[in-house]
Amino acid sequence: MTASLTLTTADGTQVPDPDPAQIAAALRALTIDDWFAILEFSDDTFLQVAVKADSYALERRAGGDETHVGTEVTTVDEVVEAFQAYARQDPTWIAGHTWEPVKL
């Protein structure tokens, strides 16, 4: 059984069990004002992105604080690819980035 996902954006929009097209549309609509999206299985298991002036901050968490790590990417295509892979529970995209612990 696959765990249920919810996609939430900064404007409060929530999409239960989003498909790849819904994920791509939500992420491509992000702006400095509508600046984040979270794709979560639970409060402690998620992938999130924040829009920055010239990049995107990706963070993932798979449990407690010690599993909360982040990286930076430069294109929305990289963000879409990561979110779609995360939704499929395909971890292969993780190795393509350098992850650092996030200080909470």
C-alpha cells in the first residue's frame, strides 16, 4: 500500500495525492511571493522547496531532526524532477545532489 501524499503551497492550496502534472504546475507557478511548496507523507516525512532570488532551496526529511537535510538547485526543472521522483518514492534523484544538515 502506498502512503498518501499531500502537496501544499504557500497560498494554502492543498492537493491530495497529486499526479505528475499537478506537481509540475504547482511548482512552475511558484514566485518570490508564493514562495514554497511541501510534498508530504506526514509531518516528519516530506520534501519542500523555497524560492530564492536566483535559486531554489530543496529540503527533505525522513523522520527526526537528524534526517532534515538541504541542497540548492538552480532551475525549476530540477525541482519538478525531484518532487515527481519523491512522489513515486524513487530515491535515485537524491544522489545527484550534495546534501547538508539543516539547522533547525
